[in-house]
Amino acid sequence: MPGGGGGGSRRGRRNRVLVPQARVGLDSLKMEAAQALGVQTPADGYYGFIAARETGALGGYMVKNMIASAEAQLSSQLGGQMSGR
């Protein structure tokens, strides 16, 4: 979530995007998750005033979708290898 979380000195180190090119996709996934869960997203991008339960639900939803996407990608890659034998 934008702005990180936690307090003080941890702020800059949390929720760092490891692949900067993925920022737009992750933000899009976050908005999709918020819409699906009925969480109002803050206009300024600061999630500090949203309940931890809601932000946790957003993160869980995002992880669930990322895992499903990775599984589908692996399945299609392995399916192509298996049919090529």
C-alpha cells in the first residue's frame, strides 16, 4: 500500500516493489481488490485511516489472485512441455 505502514523508521523499508515496472500492475490489482471487497480507497492514496482488517483483506485478496495467476502460468508452461514430448 502506498506510504508503507508501521511507524517511524520502518516506513521507507516496508512494501517495497522489487520490480519497479510492476508498480502500475500492482496498483491496478489493489484497486480491483478494493472494489471486489467493497473497501473505499482513499483519494490521496494514504491507507493509514483504513482499518487493519480491511487492508489485510486487500492484501490477502491480492496474494490469492497472484498465486492463481502464477499457477495458471505454470500450468500452461508445463502443459506445453508435456504435449511436446
